Amino acid sequence: QVQLVESGGGVVQPGGSLRVSCAASGPIFRINAMGWYRQTPGKQRELVASIISGGSTNYADSVKGRFTISRDNAKNTVYLQMNSLKPEDTSVYYCNAQITVGVEQLVDFEFWGQGTQVTVSS
């Protein structure tokens, strides 16, 4: 079974930085895309940033210039470097991955991590 394990959330002051990581493991044939979403109570889950297998990235307007998504293909890991954090960035951040799984029979699935809390507060 494919699993996504997140780490790196926590509490940081406004203007500070934090990096969250997400490692995928299991019967992975190919990771097609990975990304980070966030969700606060009462709001819909929103895309923060994504990166596809070719390396192209996409960011929400609210984080452009402050957040950077990157990927280590050898480790099946995606990172989100968050700089100049603002109180409105406070949320639960979820890792998402589009993965082709299997050995003899290949199937595409979407997976989610368990979420990691990021709190920006003085």
C-alpha cells in the first residue's frame, strides 16, 4: 500500500520560515505529480503548490514569491519551503500525490497524507 508521510509542521512567528516534507513509499511505479494543499476549518481545501514529473511547478497566487516546492525523485519526497509566513498561512497542510502503482498491472491513483499543522502566530 502506498503511504504519504508528512513532517515538518509547527509553530512559527510571522515573517519566519518553515519547511514541510512528504515522503511516498510502497509499490510505486511512477510519481506523476505531487503537491501541497491546505485547509482551515469552515473552508474548502485549496491548492498551495504542485510539481509534476517534468519539474514544472504551479503556485496559488497567495503564496507566489514566498513558497517554493521542490522534489527529490530518488527519495520520492516533495518539500515545501515556506518563507515570509503570515498568520493567514495558518492551516493544516496536506500532501497529495498522483502515482502509478503496481508491478505487472499499472494503475493510477491519488493519495493524501494525514496532514501537518502549520501555525503562524506571535
